Amino acid sequence: MQDLDFNLSQFGFMLNNDTIFLHFHLRNCVDTLARKIMAGDVLELPHLKDEYALGDASVALKRFYVVQDVTRAASGFSQTWYPHILRVKCTPLVDSQEYSEILGMDAGAGDGTTIGDLMSTYNQSMAINDAIISQAEADAPMSGYDIRNLFVVPIRKDNGLVDIEDASDDTDNVNSEQGLVANAASYLKTPDHEYYVGYLTEDGRPPNGAPYTFGIEFPTGQLETGQFHLRTDFFPNVLYRWNGNYWLKFESDVRMTLTNNWDPTVPNQNSASDTYTTKNQQTLKSSFINNNNTATIAGQVVQERQALSKVLRPKADN
């Protein structure tokens, strides 16, 4: 047992209640563990159990400490300067991956709860994190900048004037795919490129709310100059514009949700018509680190994600 002392080396009075020092005999460590105690070892201290913890804990909460440093105690040397005593610095165990085997043990309450359920704040931290993510997605549902509310006036590149087309003799073009005002002497053409250029502004939708078609191939038949078509067989989707002779790429749909968990079953919420393509972001976190997929190799089902220590094992050459 040891009393907690105030630390006066910092600003104010601080209690070092998260660090304890223990002493072990060197030979006892070797006889018990077949080695010296080392950093990373976990110690359970029964005399520090909390029998009346707050909350719904019906059992005494165990106390686990992790060895941080191992040194030779100054008072543990014999007259022949041979070390006998090890001085161990320990800190409380935290909920991390390397201690999952300990935290997954039964807590002894008889209801299936684990030690991690009682000691860890993982569930509370995840609930707080999910609430923060939900609020962030409500404030900024898509990455980049939203320019859909900005009107684009098409400008001719040769003279800098507004690009319009005479419609006095051709009322069919007025009611064509461009969806512009009918019964007018002239109407605005669709812009031939995106005028508002910035960080992740391309959303795969025509400017000024112009209608567009979508599919895995280009439409055939009579095509109107300036009409748009979204190719959904590309990732990301690509919006094309017909210039009268051939399809030119207008922009790519690079805006997506900021959620880092990719789910192929989530539909595209960015388009009113294109509802079958995914818009969730696929990152290394979802596709590599947390990869739980399996693969069948030579009739044997194996995990796709494997540690190098298990993959690169030495094998007998026979």
C-alpha cells in the first residue's frame, strides 16, 4: 500500500492517483513467469477492488494496471552490488485493442456482462462520437461547396456576350430537353462549362436546374445541342453535354457524404432521379482496416485481412 502524495512540480496541487509503484523480487519474477516482468504486462490488484461502485454494477469492480517501466530499485542492491529488487511503474488499464482478451472476460455478475462493460467508457464514448457525427452531417451533409443555388449565365467565348439562341422560328427547341421558357424570341443556351470552380463543387448535376437523363450508355435518336446526360457506370458519375457533334465531359460527381463507413446498400440521396448508386465515402478505414470479408482459396475459406506474422510463416521445404 502507498499513500497518494501531492505533486508540487506542476502548476497547482496535483494528485498522482493514476500512477503506482510496485516492487518485485527478481528471482520470484523469474520463477513465476520464467522471465523478468516487462513493460506491457497487466497486473490485477485485488486489494484495490471497488466494492461499492456507482451505477448498476452489482459486483466489485476489478482494478487492472499496466506496467509502463521497469527499473532496479535503489534499495534493492546487496552488499556485492547485485540487484535483487525491481521497481515497476504502473498505470490503469485502458480500453484498447491489445487488452481486449482481458476486457472480454466475464465480470462475474451472472448476466453475461464483461469486465469491459463495467470498467470501460467505450459505449459512452461511441454514443458521444455518433451524436457529434450526426450533428456534423446535419450541418454539412456533403463534402465541398454547394453551388446549386447559384445561377449561371452562359457567356460566349468569342465576344463575351450572353450566349442565346433565336427561337422565333423554332418553337420545338424551346420545349426541348433544355426545359427553357417557351414562346420566346430567344432563350439562354446551357453553359458549356462550369463557371463556379472551387473545392469539390462538382456534383454531377447541370447548372440552373436544367433537366438531364442518366444511364449506363449515351442516348440515341434526335439530340438537342446543350442537353445533359449523366453516365452512372463511372465512379464517380460523369455528366456529359452534347455540343451538337459529340458528347463532352462537363463535370464529375465528386461531392459525397462525409461518413467514413461505406455501405453499398445506401442509395444516392443527392439526386432525385438517380437513386441506385451509392454516395457513401469508401476509405481505408472501411475497406482495409475493418475488412471482415473472407475468400476461398483452394477450397479453404480464409480471412482477407491477416497479420503479416501469420501470413509469412516459415515452412518446411520438403
